[in-house]
Amino acid sequence: MDGASEEKPASVSNLVAVFENSRAPGAAPRAHRLEAEPHHPGCRPPPPAEPWEKPEVEEALGSGPRTVSRRYLNSLKNKISSGAWRKSCLPGTSPEPGTQEPEEKRIVQELLETEQAYVARLHLLDQVFFQELLREAHSSKAFPEDVVRLIFSNISSIYQFHAQFFLPELQRRLDDWTATPRIGDVIQKLAPFLKMYSEYVKNFERAAELLATWTDRSLPFQEVISRIQSSEASGSLTLQHHMLEPVQRIPRYELLLKEYVQKLPAQAPDRADAQKALNMIFSAAQHSNAAITEMERLQELWEVYQRLGLEDDIVDPSNTLLREGPVLKISFRRSDPMERYLFLFNNMLLYCVPRVIQVGAHFQVRTRIDVAGMKVRELTDAEFPHSFLVSGKQRTLELQARSQEEMISWMQACQAAIDQIERRNETFKAAVQGPEGDTQDQELQSEELGLRAPQWVRDKMVTMCMRCQEPFNALTRRRHHCRACGYVVCARCSDYRAELKYDDNRPNRVCFACYTFLTGNVLPEDREDKRRGILEKGSTVGSEQSLMCSFLQLVGDKWGKSSPRGWCVIPRDDPLVLYVYAAPQDTRAHTSIPLLGYQVTTGPQADPRVFQLQQSGQLYTFKADSEELKGRWVKAMERAASGWSPGEPDSGDLSD
């Protein structure tokens, strides 16, 4: 042992030359040949060696460290699995059958040769690059010594472990193979130390960034690296490529040891120890893979934060990005949806607007919605298909996806984040979400009023104030939204302010009904509810509990020359009357038609979608959007005209 220790410095120094002389010319500049490949007896010999060409500084540092490292790290788990990095022997060149060595010994020999080449590369990293940069930093003060130490992390510990322990143990065991044909016990003893690679792998991305930064910033730093890279020992490879060696080494141990176990005879004395050693190497590889995964997560998270402008209340390394992508925002004022972008994290949903000039941040965060307390459900809106509702404490959004699959994917991602938060907080849902298309949660429950942002009713869905039923106009009665319930109301009905908890208890404009509930103040006498008129049956209630409802075009002079569209409803609780509203959310119909005794006839033959109601000189003409919709309306009106009620047989639901 003492003799081996005394010979170590000289033997390690020779390993660099042995390793470089064994490389094939022309293959050195290629990025993917990161480790010397051993030459075995019976395999194709390497071509004659040629002098290394001295690379320029730009070539040596040409490929950016970030690009190289990301490419290798992202494919690390798959690129080595095939074992294609090992040389293949040609037929007809193998040794004579009588002199052929056992397969397991050949694999151990290959492990030793690749370990020698690996230690040579570690020597180059630790004793040459690292020490030269430290000396330059100490003497010139052109760059900090701490930067050099951060770049090389714990490479010194890794080098000492392999050069002083692992490689000598493998060498001694192979030299004494006839007497002790086993390596499982050696690897078992040393495998736990391989977990030190996790620290190196975690630091790798940061090291690559520091290397790129100080190469551009400091000329002495660049000159030291360039001088070493141009030497024969570096093999015309950049420092970044050499630094990738430790990242890929443990998976290669696993491959070789797995093949060694497969080649061992069933009764081999090393089989149990080798299998146990393989499990330990696999555990070390898992540590390395977990470090790579965590590093990639942090890198992706940092890139997302950069696109968002690095706002202080958003940047948190413990976050996990679950999904991102473009969506359309359904506006309560505009008819056409607006382009928006969502970032869903494990604890928040960011609603963003793309910046026109994408210098620095690419997006502006408009709203942050906490996942805790968030709800998501599908919307049933014929005008905006694939739409869904996200309701949070801070804001409620109506969003439209590009397809049904994309909508389902967004809803599932949001629901998964909600469920995870609830499990983490050990809470349980208060109620089960209703079936698809159910609108039972469209209005806030009274106990939630002011605690979470409401869903705003769109302007075009109403033509009159949802509180006093007075029609809107552009001059004297304009539309406003109650910030507590989301109703569209006039200025007179929303001339109140109440503190809302979801808006940090700031005073907000609310309607008189919400003002009374939230503050407990008594309304003036002129604000008390008046007796409901015969036409004051809300279309929202009628649509949810209707036998039939949809838009119909109102044709003829009776409706006006412009032939407007009306929202027509036959309520379940008033099945013999047709109510016609200007918009689906209106609380008062502009026309009601008692259907009992009317005759339902088809319209002119020129358009099969037209049908009419006729009785005693009264004639109403309607036009459906399709023949199928017209057929359902004709059937519903004929039932009502004959006096049929929902409790009688054949009470099918015809609602749209």
C-alpha cells in the first residue's frame, strides 16, 4: 500500500499522456466523446496518432456553456442507456478460443481502463485548470478566488477519492484476479462515497454560468483557460466538455456493473456481492438523477421568472410550474375575446398580458390568484365554446381555450393544484362540484359575498338594470358592475360603497342589495323592493328551470323592422306562457304570450326555419337558427297550446 501511494503522483501524471495518446485523431473536437475509449485485444485498433491542432480561443470557447450543458443534462438519462459508447469488436479478430478470457474479467478490465482515463480527466480539472486559475486569481487579483472555487465545486474531493482509493483498489483486484475473482465487495465498500456527486451536479449549471460570465469579463481568466485548452493534455476539448465528465460517470458505472452481473455464472462467488453493489450504485445514480431533475426545475423556474420581470412577490424557488400557455379572455364589455397568457404554479395562477416590446420581461402580470380557495368549472356558452371559469379570492376570470382537449387539460391542471393545496392543509371540500354544465354556482352564495371575487355578468347579456329593471341607455342610464355580486346595475342602484375582504377590505362600488347584506344598514324607503310585475320573471331563473329556451329571431312588423333576436323561455313553473327577453340575463321580459289556444304553423316555404303562432288575428313569427331547433320549439309550443303541463306523461325536457 505504501509503495502504491509513493508511485501515485508519477502514475497519475502518466495517465494523462496515456489517455490522450489512446484517442483517435479527428474525434477529439466532437462534443459527445467525453471519455477515452479503451482498446481491447481483438478489437479494431485506433488509427495512427497525429499531432493535435492548436485551436483558436474562439474555437476553444466557441459553444456557449449553457447550450452544451442543457443539451447534455436534458438527455443524460437516455443517451447512455444503449451502451453505444463502448467499442464493438470486429468478427475474425478475436483471440484464439484457448486464450479467450472470461467475459466478467473482460468487463472488469474495461472498467479499470475507463477509470484510468476518467482519473486522468479529473487530474486535468483539479490539478491543472483549478490550480492554475487559483494561482492567477491570487497573483493578479483580476478575478475573485471564490469564483474559481464555485466553478469547480467539490471536484478536488471527487478527484482524491478516485485517484487514491477507487482506482488503486480496482487495479489491485484485477492484478490478483486469479486468486480473488471478484469486485463486488470493493464496490460495496466505496459506493456510498459516490453520493458526493450530487453536490457537483447541483452546482453544474451555476458553474457554467459563472464560467461564461468571467470568460467575457476577465481577459486573464480567459487566457489561462485558453492556454490549457490548447495543450495536448486537453485534447482540443473545452473546459465545459471536461466538466461534463463527472456528471455522466455514475450512470456508466451502473451500465458496466449491470453487464458484469449478467455475465457472472449462476454459482459465481461474487454474484451476491455484485448484485448488492449494483443496488448501491443504482442508489447513487438516483441521487445524481434527482440532483439533475432539481437543477433543471430551478433553471426552468428562473427562466420563467425572467420572462415575468423578476417581481419580488412572485420569485420563490420553492414553487413548481405546472402549466403555462395562451388563452382567450372573455370580456364583459367587448364582444371579441382578448389574447392572454397563464402561468399555473403549485400555489398561484398568474394572469398575464404579453408585452408589445419584449425587452427584458415578456409578460406583464395583471392578476395573481391564489390556488387556495380557487374554483374551476366549465361554462356552457354557445357563443364561446371551450370556455371555463376560474374563480378565486382575488378575481374571477372567464377564459376560452382553443379546443375542448385544451380546456379539459387546463381544468384538470387547476383542479390538481387545488386538490394538492387542500391535502397539504388537511382540509376537505365543503361541497361536491355539480355535474358538467350545471350553473348552480354561477351566483355567489350569500355567505361568500365579499369574500371572493364574483363572476361579472357580461354587458351584452342584459338590456336593463338587474335591480330596478329600468332599461339602459348610452346617456342617462349607463351600465355598472356590482363588485360584490357581479350584477350589471345602473348608477342609481350602485351608488353605495362597502368594504370587500377579497380586495383587502378596500371600499368598492356595490348594489343596494349587497350593501344591505354586507353592512347591515337599513335601506331608505324608496329603495325597498316594489311588487313584482307580471313581466318580472328573471330570465336567469327561467333558463335554469325551463322547458325550452334559446335565441329566436323575431320576424315581422310586430317586433320592429330590424327583426331583432330575443331570448325566449317557457318556464317549468309557468309552462303555458312564452316569455321574450332582450338578453338572457334580463330580470324583466319585454313580451309575454299565453300559449293556450294558439295554433302553431310553419312559415313560408322559402325558409324551413320559420314558424308562427296564430290566434284571433294575433300573429307572431319566429325564426330558429336551425331546422332541428325549430322542430323542438314547435313541439314545445304545441304542448303548451293544448294545455299540457310537466306533471303529465311525455314530459320530456326540450331545453337547449
